[in-house]
Amino acid sequence: MNRYCFTLQLRPEAVPEYSRRHAQVWPEMLQALKANGWNNYSLHIRDDGLIVGYVESDDLDAAQKAMSSTDVNARWQAEMAPFFTGLGSATPDEGFVLLSELFHLESQLRNPS
């Protein structure tokens, strides 16, 4: 399983409402994420709206494509898009910036230099 980390930027004034909506994500959306290869998925947020996401997947590109074919994802992305800044014409799930993994404790413990 591969680990992925990404960032997105919310409009700072949108943080409370975005947080409220993520406290009760639609059950249909949760099920679609799990069924389409999004594992151990979490979002972290800073007060200024910086979101850092983490997900484990065999293939993130395939997981994103699978989600993009679902109706629930189209509806969710349309509702979430107004909260974000800097996406251009991309939806939030298309517009995140992947980060490169720099350190992983378990990997280094298994393979010390």
C-alpha cells in the first residue's frame, strides 16, 4: 500500500462550515471512497485554511479515476468547490498538490543505513 500526502487551501472564512460538513460526510460518499481504494484517509486543517490530507492506496491515480466516475463524488465536489481557493477550473479532488515523502519511521527501522 502506498502512502500519499497532499495540500489544498480553503478560504479562511470557509473553515468553520467546511469543518462542520466534514463532521458528517454523507454515508454514500464514505462508502464510495472505501470501495474505490481510499484507505486510512484523513484530513488535517490549520486555522488559515491549509488542509493537509493523507491517504493510503495501491494506486492513487486509479482511485481518483474510480471516484470521478461516481455520481456521489460529482455532487460532493460541486458542494465543496466554493470553499477553496487556487483551484482554477479543477475540482478539489483534482486540484490537490501531492507532497513527496521525506521520512517514514517504520521504513527506516526495517532498513537502517
